[in-house]
Amino acid sequence: MRATVKRKAHFNAAHRLFKKDWDAQKNLEVFGKCSYPNYHGHNYELIVGVTGEIDKETGFVIDLKILKDLIESEVEDAFDHKNLNLDVPEFKTLNPTAENIAVVIYDKLKKKLDTTFDLEVILYETPRNYVIYTGA
Ligand code: NI
């Protein structure tokens, strides 16, 4: 029997969306307010889903304490109250869109989890805008 367990988390971070090789006008056309040079913040809401077999002995897919600690060390400690463009190495050359942030979070967590698990990352940039990434 397989089941999916999910854990919610939260971080605040600043970012700016832009491409270095585009001028300010082109960046404004494509990224709108998100390209303003002095950065802006979001309250990111994260939902991480782990799918796997329910262990016969424990009744767990994964101990949620383990998932909580993993999200804390890999995501919250790395991103919370940071400027994603300036402070987070993964975004030195990668535009920190919600899509790319979700992919980076997925990759970081995937490396630390047993390979038998399927992973899903849902990232809300605003209450109305969110991204789902499952590694596909
Ligand atoms: Ni933004």
C-alpha cells in the first residue's frame, strides 16, 4: 500500500527577476514589477509531498519529523530572510522564478531522500500563484 504524506513549511525571501543580457526595458516588458532593480519580497508557502510504501512495522511512509528536519536544513535555513539572487548560490545565474525555486528545492530534497520515494514540491509565491514540480 502506497500513500502520500505532506508537510507544509514557510519562508520569506527577496528576489528580482531579470536577464543580464536584456536591457531594463526588455526586462520590464517580460518580468513587469518583478524586474524592479531593488528587489521585492514574497511570503513563500511550501508543501512537500513524499509518496511511498507504508512500512508494515511503523505504519509510516516516512517519519514526518525526518521530513520536517530536512525541509528546515535544506530549504528554510538556506532561503528564509535571504535575498535569493545575492545570497543563495543556486540563483547566482538562475532566475529565481517560482518555477526555478521549486526545481531547486526538489533537487536538494531528492538527494537526501531514499530513492524509493516519489517527491512532489508545491510552492506558493502568492496565495493565488503556485507551481508544482515532480521531477518530470
Ligand atoms: Ni516576485
